[in-house]
Amino acid sequence: MKKIYILWLRQIKRYSRSKSRILGSLAQPLLFLLALGYGFGSVYQQAGQGNYINFLAPGVIGMSIIFTAVFSGIEIIWDRQFGFLKETLVAPISRLDIMIGRTLGGATVATIQGIIVLSLSLLFGFHPYSWLGIFPAIVIMFLIALLFTSLGTMIASLLEDMQGFQLIMNFLIMPLFFLSGALFPLDGLPKTLSIVIRLDPLSYGIDALRILLINAGHYSLRMDIIVLGAITAVFLWLGSYFFKRIQI
């Protein structure tokens, strides 16, 4: 347990010591809140849908989490190229423990990122339905982060090239984000698009955040948690499987 904690703590320290990383990762969420939140706010209100900032904020929080979580996998490639991963793998600790420590650390960093974006969204006019809903929402954030950190670990275990990792991740993440309902309501969509959205795990995470933060969701909270938990378990297993087979 102590070994897992040390690997987890390493991820947290690397994040806290990189001020440029913290500030840079906030640029895109803030741009979405400003440009889309205020740009489409009047259109959204004219359609009788209410406050678009309130609707958009959970989606932007989800976006900041998945980008931070997935790209934490690039640290595996970085450590492999600079020899740190080899030193870790030859240490008296199982590969499963290494994977768990790194994954929990990456998921914690992504959750912190989501909490920061949530705090900033309050400055732009976001009003949660209930302040008590923020605490279970943080649990959902961590579940989303754990899912996509596991995905990043799985992909990074199969690759050795940083540029290739970034291209593949962008190819995966952008459709997952735009088809999750983060930017638009899920009601009244064409049947084909509704089926695609149901296959997107992020849509359940964002829907759960909306239920807890603004009391508005497309699915039920129970369904969101069950689907998220099941998919997270699958990706944790896949991430651990491929990480144990990694070659140095």
C-alpha cells in the first residue's frame, strides 16, 4: 500500500510543481465557458431552455477532466524514453501496483482539475441547484477521471512514440467529447445520433454531473453510475493487462 501511495504522491507533486501545466490546462475550459456560454446564451434562452452557462458548465468540467486524465498516459512514454520506467519496473514492486499508483495519481490530478474548473465556472455565472450536490459530483468526477486515465494508460502501454500517442488521443477524445451531450441537450435528437451517444461513456458522466449540479439529466443517476462503474472496471482491467505486458 505504501508503494502505491508513493507513486500516487509522485503524480500529485509533478502536477503541483508545474504552474504552467495548471494554467495551460485551464485555457480551453475557460474559452468554452466564455465563447460558448455567452455566445449561445441568448439563443438558448430564446428557445426557452433557461441559463446556458448552467447547462454548459458540467460539460466543460467533464472536458477538462478527460483531457487531463487521458494525457496523463503520456507520462508513461516519457518515463520509458528517459529510463525512469525501467528503474520502476525492476524495483521490488509488482507491475499491477505500479499501474494502480500511477492511475490513481492521474485520476486525482484530473479530479483536482475538474474542481478548479467548477470553482471558476461560479465566477462566470454558474449556479448549482444545491451546494450539497457538489460533494457527490466530485465522486463522479473521480470516476470519470479513473475511467479515462485507465484508457490513457492502456494506449500508452502499446505505444513508444509521443507524437503518435497525441494523435491517437485527439482522434479518440474529440468525438467522445462532442458526442457526449456536453454542448447540447440530448432530447429530440435523431435516432442514429442517440444510439451513438448511448455508446459514449462520457455522456453518462456528464449526465450524472448535470443531475447532481443542476438537477437536470437525460438518464437516471442510478443508470449513470452503473454504466460508469462497469466501463471503468473494464478499462482498469485492460489498462493493467497491457501495462503488465509492456516492453522496455
